[in-house]
Amino acid sequence: MKILILVMLLCSSFAFSSGDTTIHTNNWAVLVCTSRFWFNYRHMANTLSLYRTVKRLGIPDERIILMLADDMACNARNEYPAQVFNNENHKLNLYGDNVEVDYRGYEVTVENFLRVLTGRHENAVPRSKRLLSDEGSHILLYMTGHGGDEFLKFQDAEELQSHDLADAVKQMKEKRRFKELMIMVDTCQAATLFNQLQSPGVLAIGSSLKGENSYSHHLDSDIGVSVVDRFTYYTLAFFERLNIYDNASLNSLFRSYDPRQLMSTAYYRTDLYQRHLVEVPVTNFFGSVMETIHTDSAYEAFSSRISDSKINSDMPFNQPSEQDLKEELQNANIPSDKLKTEKEKCPYTQMRTDFNEKLEKFENVDTVVNLSIAVMVVVVIVSSSLLR
Amino acid sequence: MGFVIKPNINSSSFHLSGRSFFIRRRQKKKKKKTRRGEMAEDQKKKSCRFWIWALSSVVFRLILISFPGNLNLSSRPEVSTPLTSIRRLAEGYWLKQASMSPYAGSMYHGSPLLLSVLGPLTVQRIKGQPSHLLCSLVFVIADILSAMLLRGIGKKLQMAYGLNARLLGLLKSSRDKGILPCGDIAALVYLWNPFTIVSCVGLSTSPIENLAVILALFGAVTRRVPLAAFGLVIATHLSLYPATLTIPIVIILGYGLDAPPIKLFLQTRSVENEESSTPTVSKQPKLKQTTRLPFLWKTVAHFLFWVLLWSLCVLVLCAFSLNKYGGLDEMFKRTYGFILSIEDLSPNIGVFWYFFAEVFDFFRNFFLIVFHVNILFMLLPLAIRLKHRPCFLAFIYLAISSILKSYPSVGDSSLYLSLWALFVNELVDMKFSFFLFCGYLGISLLSPVMHNLWIWRGTGNANFYFGNAIGYACFQIVFVVESVSAMLNHDRALKRCINTNHGEVKN
């Protein structure tokens, strides 16, 4: 009976290749700043602010791919060397001690970006530069820079078109490189960049519609350039109020964008995304708060019996992956074989198994053992005083 | 150096030459009644002093327990081993309460019965008192009981010694004035031994194991067969090595207590026979008939029956207690299997951890067999040589297993040192005693220093601590060898004394 149900689940997990049966296991972030030169200071500040937020909310450096031109902090024009600010009050230095840039300078190209997304690298590319996501990953893709109608300018030399992006996302879906993908774009006419997307499980938000520009927030007169864009500024304002344990939903994030303050319409696309935005916490993409599943069989010693009984109770809730199912099948097979062979033996073993089952139902073993030890001690004293 | 006996027909005098003991000879004859009164007063004084010392040691332990954190003694590797640590017991108890096998995670490796008894005590906390207070009290009570039982054993041995001395004609009157009260001495040595105090305060379960061993010996010595069987079964159940005590206990129950070799008694009797009447041919066959002591098979069979009964009880209880967690197989694998396979290589005062940290896997089983057979192959020759002194044989077995066991600690040393004190009358002329005393003292002082240098400061390395452990093993081996040779020298001295005695009488 147990085996039948397990086999059915196995078949169903094979059938549902859409990622319905996979569980969310890790979070990745790909943060791309596509501009260079000093007057694009704000784009780098955008990306670094989001990098800091994402790290603060729990995603480690190993799971972040940061692509920056990285020519602001040590620029000759920077009055504050090795410091990058996103606000004129200079409270926060974004270029602190632990900024790990994976692609810098002239490595930020469309080719590298697409290679990162699809995972098709040369052999020699190190692991820190690869997006090593799997079918349980939630990926945040943030891009900022100069864009236009269905394109995004890369480093003033080339452009990424919307169908290139859609194609890359489709390849990712085929290769099961993500469970859910969130694309956030802060450029002019950002919403056009994800016009061509068709893969399910993708959520996209852009800072402006077709024909609208995205504006910078304010100018820092000390540094001499604008230091942050409006869309990113209000996103950060939302996140600065959060810590790792808050469960604000994506819906509240998207509702927080005020078109009058942004001076553009923040447009988001949810037709490819099955879940309701009210139910999705922001830390699903912007942070890394994992759901822990408590199991009793923490240690290996003699846990097969416990896991055997747990199979029945856990099945409706947990949808384990194939490997777990296989292991449970093996575990379930072994005790059933034992039972079969025992029943073929003589009635003495039958009696013993019955006795064992009776004993198993005994709850307070401890008190019985203590009582027996006390009885033993009394017998010792009595017998040693009587028999000499 | 033996002792010189001056056979004085009028008054008894037992003059022991040697560095340790000197008795003033009473030259003047006093009335017998006042002598008896003096004896009673002496006895009273002695027992008063004994009780004062015993109670003060208990008070001392209680004072030490009241210090917070038990003076960090429970974390010292010399005191708590993977088998005796109270923290591991508490962990095993917690695992059991969380419906997991107490042996899961390879923390606890002891008996499930001990877990049921001591486990709840580790959890209970009284407000304002140091933690594990109840456990400490249990160990103090175990120490007190062990001391009382040692005193009982010692009294029996002392009586037997006196009786044998009189039978051999070495001691004329019924006054045992020259004989040291080995029971009191052994009990006080046990209570005041720093090793015992440290194991008690450091919350290792060695006091309970020692209690079981002493219980077995007490039962055997006072011929309470069920008690001896119970003690032996519990001691073997708690730690595997007291199983070697089966041989001395069977010899005690079969042949009787420690006595000089049979030949000496036969020589005495033959001389007496020669004295009393003219030697005739018909006497000789009588001698041949009685060259062997009768072996009491009935008592030994009784003892084996009780051993089987108690072991059945213990095994049934353990199986019941571990019913859901693997049963007896799991228990044997994790307790005896752990002891025999030396899985845990954390440093202790023994020598195996260092060795097995560097031996190749291919040779590991071979060396395990070598080290365990090292204990086993010494059992039979010693039993053959010392079969007339089974209590001493028990002491030697315990000493050897303390040196060569998988996870030794100072609790084991405390046991055999106090058992050594039971034989002060025979071992009074042991050589190198001062050297050994200094050695033990030095090793026990250096051991924490070397451990600190290695682990905490990092200026030393494992060789420092291991050198200490090797030194300790060497001192223990010299101690065992010297005590055996002192005992054998004592027997030879007795033989010489008797020969000279009879030679004098003849002449």
C-alpha cells in the first residue's frame, strides 16, 4: 500500500516538469550596472545600494553576481576617494570593506551577461563568476543604466535587446536554472525590455513605460553628479525599513511606488507569474530567508523505523524530490521484507514479535526500569543477609 | 629484608624490622585484665580516629562540591573519559527523552541502567545550588559506601592474617598488636586519595564502578555469594574489565582468603608431628593425602548460578529499556564495542590515543588485538603463581587493567591504590615506595600543565602530554611489579622464618 503511493508520487514528479513539485531552496541575485563614465555615477550607486540591501537581507556573496564598470570609486574626479554614496547626506558608504565585484570594467559585456544567465561559459571561468543556480532557485535580476524602446545600452558600446533577454530567459527555463525569476529594470522606457518574455515563473517590473523617462532623484552638489535614481531610491526607502525577519509582501513593494514621486509609471508584469503577489514575501527574492523543515530523525542511528512511519504522514505536505523518494522507497522495502521472512518462521518468533509490540506500547519505560533496579537491590540485600 | 622473629616463650613480641614500623616491646608483664581493658580502649580510640578522619573527608568533598562549576574538574581529560563523563550521560539522557536512541551521535557509551538512575538527577536543578548537585551527592555516597566495604574487607583480611600467623607459629598470643589495621588504612586511603576526591568532585562515574568492584570483593570475602555475584555482574556491565575478577573471586570462594602457601602449613604440621611423637612410616601417607586444600565446588556452583541470574536480570532490563532503539545489539556495539575498538582518540592519561592516531588502518585491528590480549595473557600465569592469595590477585588484575584499559582515568588508579593499602601487612617492605610516591605526585602535577601547554597555549604539542602519560604508565608498571615481588618476598621470608624456627626448636 505504501509502495503504491510512493510509486504514484514518483510518476507524478516525473510528469510535472514545470517546477511545481520542486521546493525553493536558494536565492541568487544578478546585479548589473550597464554604464560607465563619471556622469553615470548614479547607476553604479543604484547597483551598489541594491547589492548592500540584498546582502543585508541574507544573500551571501557566493550567491551574488555583481557586474559593474567600477570606475567611480577611484575616479580622478571623485572628491571622496574609495567612497561611493547614494545620498547627499553621505551617511552610507556603499563601497565599504566587503564589496565583491565579479565582472568589472570591460568585462561587463552583453556576451558575458548572456553567458552568466544561460550558464554557457568557457572552461576556465571560475566558479565565482558563474550563476550556479538550480531548479529550486529564486533569482533576482536587476539592471540599471541607459535604455530605450526594447533595448538596453551596455557600456556605451553595445546593446542588449528585449528578444535577446527573452531568449536567454527561455534557455534558462529549459535548463531548469530557476524556479522563479524576478527582473527589475531601472532605465528609461524600462517596461519595453521585457515585452518579449514568455517563460512561466517570471515576474518583471520596470521603472517606466514606453515613451517615459526615468529620472534621477537628486544632485549631490559636493560630488557634482546625481547620486541615485528615483525608482531605486524609493525601492531602497522601502527596504531600509525592513529587516531579515519581516515578511512584507511583493504587493506592498509594488504598491509603494507613487507615479507622481517617480515621475514615471512603475509598470510590472505578472501574467507569467502564477502566485499572488500578496502571498509572496519580498525576502523570497531580495533576501534569503529559508523555510526550515524540522525532522525528528536527526541522527543516523536507527532512524529507519522512524522515517518509515513518517512517510505516510509527510506525503501530503512535503513533495520530496526524486532522490528523497528513492531513499524512502529503499527504507520502506527493507522492513517489509523483514516482516515477510519473520512471519514464515515458527510461532515462537511470532510470540516474540507480539511481545515486542506490546512492549513498544509501554510508555513509561524509565519508571519500570528504576523500579526493577530497586527490586534487584532489595533482593541482593535480603539474599546476602539470609544466605551465607 | 624480611622480618625477624624472636621466639620468646614468655611474652609475645612481634618485632618488625624495616623502615616503616617500630613497636615498643612491652617488657613488663601486666595483668591480663588490664591488658584487655587497654586493648578495648585502644580499639575505641582507633575507631574514633578513623571516624573522625572519614567524616572530615566527606566534609571536604562537600566543601569542594559547593564551589561553582565543580572547579572545572569535569572537563579534565584525566578525570572524565568518554566512558565516565557526566556530560555525556546528560546528553544520552536528553536524547532518550527526545525519543532517540541514547547512543545516537556517539556521545554516551555507558549502561542504560545507569542512564535511568543518574539521568533524571542530571536534569533536576535546585535553586541557588550548583548544577549537578544531586549527582555529586550520589557520588559522595558511593565513596562512603566503598570506604565502609573496604573496611569490612580489611577486617576480614586482618583476621585471616592473624590466624595464619598464629597457625604458623609466628605469633604466640591472641593479641594482634603488631598487625596493622589494614581495613581502616585502606578505607582512609580511599577516602583521602586525591585521585578519588578529584573523580568524585569532577563528576565522573568512576566512584560507582569502583563501588561495584569493591562490592564484589566484599561479597566474596565475607562469603555472601549473591552479593559477590551482583557486584561482579554490575561491575562488568558498567565497564568491561572487571570481568577478569571472576578468577580471583572463584578462588576466594573455592579455596578461601589470602594465606601463605600451603607448603608452610604442611611443614609446620609435619614438624609438630615430629615433635609430638617419633616419626613413623604410617604418618607419611597422611601427609600425602592432605597436600591439597579442598576446593568448595558447591559454593562456586552457587556463585555461578547467581552470576547467571543477575546477568539475565540485567540483560532483560537493558533490552526492555532499549526496546525501541535497537535493543541489546545496539547496546553491545556501543558500549563493549566502543571499549574494545577504541573509537575515540581524544587525549587521556593512557597511551592508546596517541598510538592509534598514527597507526595505519590496515594494522588497526591487529594492534587492537595485541593490546587487548596484553591483558588477557597475563591472567593465567598470575593466577597460577598467586592462587594462594586471591585478594592480592584481584588487586593485581585491577592494577593491570587500569594501566592497559582503553580509556584509563585517575578513578581507576584510586581503586587499586586503596586495594594496595589492604596489604600493608605483607607489603611493608616494598622497594622504591618513595620513588613511586614522588613519581605519582609529579605526574599528577605535570599532567594538567602539559595539557595546558599543548591545548591552550599552543607552545607545546601532543608529545608533551603523551610523555607524561608514558611516564605514568611506567610508574604504574613499576608499582605493580614491585608489589608482586614484595608479596613473593614476604612468602619467602615466612618460609625462611619457619625453617629457622623449626631448626632452632629442633636443635
